[in-house]
Amino acid sequence: MVMDPVKKRQTYAVQTGDYVGQMFIVCEVTDVEVGCLAVPDMKNVKVPKDKWTIGRNSDIIEYVETLPGEVYMISEKQYIVNEDSNN
């Protein structure tokens, strides 16, 4: 099954692993990785693209919704602040 490409503003629930219970808000997508703001921890998480695909295909992460623009803008600002502070 081919899944749609990951896009900014998408939100995923983490079902298992180190980030179980977190929501990943996609803030940056490159050829190499997917950059997310993990909520409620408000920390940036970088996931290699191949691991992201495995996570989606095996229900480790599950798509929840695409955030409305005005809600996403707040999350993206926090992501940028975190990047600038090298958290």
C-alpha cells in the first residue's frame, strides 16, 4: 500500500515506543527526515524518512488530522524557537 507523502500541518498520534502518548505535528519535511514538534513536551523530534514510513505502515504512528492554519502557525513558531535554541 502506497501512502500519501507526509506534509506540514499533519498531526500523528504516537502509539508505541519512546514517544508513546505524544502527538507529532509535522513542521518540516526534507529529503532525509521529518521534523516534528512533539506535544505536550514541546520538543523537536527529527525522524529519518525511512523510519517515518515504517512507523506509518506498522501503526507506530497514526494520522489524526491536518491542523487548521492558524493553529499550525503557533506550533510552527515553537518549532522554530526550539531550532534556534538548539534544544
